[in-house]
Amino acid sequence: MAELSLPLTDRGRKYGYITWPKARAAEVRGLLGEEDTLTLVLPTGREKRGKADWKYNRLSVGPSSTRSLPPSIQSIRLVRSAPGQIEVIFA
């Protein structure tokens, strides 16, 4: 099982994005793979279809998933649980 930890930015929290710096793009691509669409498993257990936006280095989980998070949550862990399936953990 592959895993990656990324910071939760203020912009990401507001608009519902998981973002990463360009320098980590290869690392993120290695985790997400080359699939066109991914299944994101959110902490609530809800599954969401998503697509990595490689141009802007982001992955949308939706603002409803991030806006209600407490300020103490500053990072996001992505865990590949199966091919094309990513578990999203807010920590």
C-alpha cells in the first residue's frame, strides 16, 4: 500500500482541493498512477469520482469535505488501497 502526506492549504480548504508543489508532482503521479479517473474514499466513507488536474497540481475532493474541518487539521494523507482507489485521510 503506497502512501503520501501533503499539506492542507487555506486555498485548498476553501475550495475543496488537495494541492501539491510542482517539485512533488512525480511523487504524486507515482501514487495516483496514470488512470484517467480515480475513486476517492473520503473519511465519511463516501466515495467520489475524481480526476487529477496535472496542469494546476490539484485533485478536487469538494468544498463540503474541507470547509468544515477544524483549523487543527493541517495535512492530508493519500493512501492507495487498490488500483484506481485512493483513501483520503485528513490529519
